[in-house]
Amino acid sequence: MAGDGEELRVDVEGRTLVIKNLAKVLYPQTGTTKGEVLDYYARIAPTMLMHLRDRAVTRIRWPHGVQDMSFFEKNAPAGTPSWVRTVSVPTTGSRTADRKDGTLDFPVVDDLATLTWLANLAAIELHVHQWRVGRNGRPRNADRIVVDLDPGEPAGLHECCQVALLVRDKLEERDLVGRPVLSGSKGLHLYATLPSRLPPDESTALAKEIAEELQAEHPRLVTATMTKARRHGKVFLDWSQNAGSKTTIAPYSLRGRERPYVAAPVSWGEVTAGAEDPLGLEQMAFPEVLDRVERLGDLFA
């Protein structure tokens, strides 16, 4: 590694990257720097990459820190290194002057070098689809479903944990195993691997069916309706993130919130504790997540 001031040339798995502004504070409330963000992604990479591999990645970038403006990015930006794997994906509204085929070139994060490159761009949040890219570079059918549990105030994570147990039971009725992940924001995500891949419209229908069943059975606690006015005091089960064009924050991704919270996998025991006690489970910042992974391994596996 050789550097001059805040600019470093680093070798990552045989790829040379120029890393800049390591001391820039990206999370003012905690003083967390860009260098610490890069270090987090480097340390979590062995675990996180299995959840990113072969998935097109959409990013949200905060070049001046989370207190400032962010921007959403799908297409691989100008200056993308030639060694970064990209995949052309049909995307609604992507027809531009230079792309007449309605596709965008999404980066695919298969290795530490690509993950480091994105972190250096202050791509704090990494969002992925529920399908992977095949060997031919085309999207395959979904290999998992996700239900996003989003609480409407005054409901919070406590209520999300209560509803998560209900969603788990619905998944088990369908011979699916639910895996809980803190959203790093307000709620929870529940994933389930699909033994047989499904087209996105079918996986979306499956998630919607579960959400609507729970809405009918627990109308005071659950809503499957997207209208925000109907979410007050309830947990919204967002089934729509299974659509082919939709994405969800990747497990182990940082979030662009006031603190460096992480989309952190947790155990069902922890979810049960959160359901019984309003203080039984809280969102986790990256130091705790790193410590847990070192001690417990990947709870998503």
C-alpha cells in the first residue's frame, strides 16, 4: 500500500484502487468515517458476498455524509473499472439517448475488490433483487421471497417482532423456513429460500397471499395495504419487493441513517424476545454486527 495524504493506492485481490478521503465523516452523529465504512465492508465481505453474489446491485450514495443529500444509482457510473462485472437488465423507464434497448448495466458484486470500489464511492446502501443472474447474463427466476415488515407509528420494532412470528408460521405452513433480518431502519425483513425458483409474479403473489391472510386474521395489528393512511399503529407487510424490478437492502449492508445501522440477521430467539419486551431487540450498528458474526457466524445461513 502506498499513499500520499488522504489518497491511497491499494491492491485488493490483484486489483488496484485509488482510495480517497478516508478521514471524511460519513455519520456525523457517531463520527464514523469513510475509512471505518471501508473497513467494515472489508471485514464483513466473507459473509456478505454470499448474499450479493450474482445479484444486480442498486446503490444509494451519500458522498458528503448521511446528513447531506443522497442519490439513487442503478447504472454502473462513468469510470467504472473494466474488471467490474456488469449485467444488462431490462428496467422500466431506462430508455435513454444512448440506450435504446430499455436496459441498464448494473454492477454485480462478486468479490471484495468490487465491494471496496463501491464503498469508496460512498455507496453506503446496497440493494438487490430476489433473483440472481444466470451464466448467460440474464435474470433467472426468484430463488427466495422477502416480506418487509414496516411499522406505522406508534407501532415499532416490538410490534414487528410479534407479526414476524405470525409470518414465520405462515411460511412453515408452506414448507418454507423464514430467516429474520433487522432492516437497519425501523422494522424487520423476513426471507425464505424457494426450493423451486419462481417467476417474480408468482413469488410476489405468494408473499401477497401471506400478507393478506394475516391482515384478515389480525386486522388491528397487520395491514397488507400500501396506502400510508391505513398503516397507523399497524405493521405493513410489504409483499411488493418480490417484483422483478424491485429491490431490498442486502443483508449486512449499512444504512444511511443517523447512526451506522446494519441490515443484520438475527435469531428467532431474539425476535421472540423482541415480541415479549419492547426493549428486547434493537437495531444494530456495525461494531456489534462484526462482533456477532465473529462469534456466531452467519445467522442467515
